[in-house]
Amino acid sequence: MTTERLDRRRVIDAAVTLLDAEGLDALSTRRLGAALQASANAMYWHVGSKDNLVGLAADAVFAELELGTDDSALWRERLAATARELRTMFTGHPWLTGAFAAYPNTQGPALRRFQNHLLVVCRQAGFEGFDLDWAGATVFSFVIGDAWGHTHSPTLDDSSTMTADLLEQVKPDLADYPLLLERYTALSNADPATVDDSSFDFGLCTLLDGLQTHLDHQDKSAQLHA
């Protein structure tokens, strides 16, 4: 084995490749060393512990985000674009949602850049104080929750609410619930990818409507107490 031309960037890139292919459980300095034809000790020298390596890999993925800088765009448009880009990132790297659950204190330059972007856009909307923190966190939580359900399904078909085969299995239990049967049937006949995207868009639109309502309520309260 050799550490010739081995550097931190190569180790992190190899870690992301391994994580994308096999998930968090497959990552180890031994597996990574084998992929790079280097020793496990060499991996530790460049990136430290597995915990640290996961954080570095997560930050490398967050660096992929473009995070539009058009300050002239409306805050709602900017938040929607950020949420969709974030969702694409999470679904493109299925291990990442699990990484945030297992390593909640993950930090890094790219992640801080993303967090600051959320705060800037939410302040543009009019949020201040703790509301500013909570508005950004609400958007992030919605996206990572949606991505968790999508990335932890074995196949795209399984990520939809109801498949035709599953519908046939549960039909006998739905005789007393005609509305539930109606909705299950509709979902089983729909394209799973379309259902996933439409569900996300509905949730995102509703979330943004809620943020706007909160801001409107604050404005009315301020006027009443002026």
C-alpha cells in the first residue's frame, strides 16, 4: 500500500463515492483505504475519526449547492428555490439524511454558508429574533423530512403512498372506509414520481403560506399597538 499523492480532498471524495453507493454503515477507514490503495492509518492521518470524516463528506456535498444570490428576487421565490435545490441534494446523496440524525452537530464551511443563506432570505422576508432562526429551521426540517421518506424507500415505487399490489392486499380491510379506499385507489393509479413531486410542492407552498400568514399577523399586531 502507498500514500503517494494521497491528500484530504481525495479521501473526502472517495468517502462521498462510497457513501453514495453503500450508505453510512459501509464507511470505515479500512474500506476507504482499500478503495484508495492506502492503509487505514493513512486515512486517519488525513481525516481523523469516522465521525469527523462523515462531517467532512457532508460539508463537501453541501458545497454543491449554488444558493442563488439574486437579492432582487422575492423572499418566497428564493426560499422555494433553496428548498428544491436542497431536496435534490438530499435525494442525490441518500445517506445524508441519516448522517444528520446520527451526527447532529455536523458543521463545516459549506454548511455554514447554507445556514447563513437561509437566515439572510428569512430576514429579507421580515423575520427577526428567534423567529428568524425558527423560520429557517422550519424550511430545513420540512425538506429533510420529505427526503428521509424518499431516500429510505428501497425503490421509487415503494416511496409512493400506495402501490397496486398493496392496494389489493388491504382492500378487504377498507370496506368500512370508502373515502380511504377512494384515495388509496387514486394513488395506486398515479405515477409515483409525480405523486412525490406534487406532494413536496403542496407541502412547500403550504409552509410558505404559513410563514407569510405569520408575518401578516405580526404586521397587524404592530399596527394595533403603534
